[in-house]
Amino acid sequence: MSDTTKLLKTIIFSAVVILAGCDQSGANEYSGGNLGAINHVAGQSINWFKVNDYRVPGTGGGYCCIMLPNKWRPNLSAHIEWEIDPNTNAHLPPLGTPAYNEAYALHKAKYRQYSADVPISEYDGACGLTVHFLTCQQVKVTASCLSPSLPDYPIKEPIDMQEPATCPK
């Protein structure tokens, strides 16, 4: 094979590789958005949660980023994992003391972890994902662009709900 033929094959191969890398047909199928949460249960805190392995510390603010399809489709769901502290009002000895370490170990032993596969409610454009932690270890998620304070927001449960004595199965 001549040097010219080798060079021509190398140029053609390189062009195919470069042009394949420029294919944008699927580039706009997903968009990044913030990941946030709202805790609806009084007397407990969310220590951390995960959505499809994106981990967030607690429920305050929005954290970047989660990828969501630009268009909702049937059976779209998210896998949620979370840890709660069921006693946010625990009084612990002063930080850094041996008594604190012992009391904190007992307190932490009461943390509980849960997981659920949750359907994502229908949306017209994803603006991020908000996880709503409800009583009885129930979870709802939405990609709504609306503020939770607006009447058309899809999740209507109140904030500071009391955990019932028994939960339905």
C-alpha cells in the first residue's frame, strides 16, 4: 500500500470519527436542573437523600444537578433513598465531651433509612426535581416549574403534618 493511500485512508477515517462526534441528534433530550426537597413531617429532619444516586445533604435549598428528560413520558420514575432523624429535639451534652460522644451514638442509632421508587408527575418542561417527604414514609416528586406556594402546584399536602400513630400498609 502506498504512502498516499495510507494517508488518504487516515484522513477519511479521521473525518468519520470527527463527524460522528458532532452528531447532535440526542443532545437536547435531557436538561440539567436543581434537586431540592420539602419535608412535610413535623418533628423529624431529613439528614440526606438521594435521587437516582444523586446525593443531597438535607432538605434546604436546591443542589445542582440532576438530568431530566425534556419531555415527560409515561412510567417516568425516580429511585429515592433517604435517612431521617426522628427526634430533632434531642438534647445532647456539650459538643466534644465524652458524654456527647456517648449520647450522640445513642441518638444516631435511632436514625432510619428508607427507599422508594416514585412516579414523576407529568410536566411540560423540566425545571429541576423537588422531592416531597410525607408522613408514613411516603414520597412524591415533581419537575414542576411552579413555586410550591402557587395554587396550580401539583403537590398539595400541607407542611408540618403530624405522623399518625399507625400508618396504612
